[in-house]
Amino acid sequence: MHQLLKAPVLVQHFFEHKQTDKSLDFLAYINEHYFSGDEQDADYKRDQQLPFKTHDHSIATVMNALPAVNHKFSINPIEHSYISHILIDETLVSSQYLSSIWQPPKSC
């Protein structure tokens, strides 16, 4: 988030370049500042103010400010009691129903 707050500097610096070179488009500007190496030209200090150009270690500051949390995990065995259950009571199923399932297909 800290780097995204520098977005206005990116736009301002683009317009600074645009004043010196009227034909410069935004993609050429991005290419020059992010994908063409890190050469130390006349506006090098201004270039270093652009987002994602420097490492400011802001995440390290945030991480050091958070309290350390130690979690202890323990695995307790679960006791199982095995009870046999009757899944299907065959006395409730009609034998005619079961025999009708396993018939060859009939033509209509």
C-alpha cells in the first residue's frame, strides 16, 4: 500500500518528461523508467521517488510492530466406539421389487 501512495508522483513525473518531449507517450515513459535498466541520469533522484523503484522495508516495520504469537497444537486421540448398525432391513424390501431391477431391457 505504501508504494501505491506514490502513484501521484508517477503521474507528475510523466508530465515533467512530457514537457521536454511532446511525443512521449505513457507506455514509453513506463518502459524507460521500469524496464530499461536503472541508469543514473540527470533526474535520478526524482526517478527514485517513483513507486516500486526502491525497497523501503515498510513490510519489515509492520511485521516488527505485530506481537509475536505462539500457538501450541496438540493432537488428542479420539476414542471410537464401534457399534454395528443394520443399514438395510431386508424384511421391509419386497422381493418382487428387487427381481424387477435385474430384468433385460424390453423393446417398446
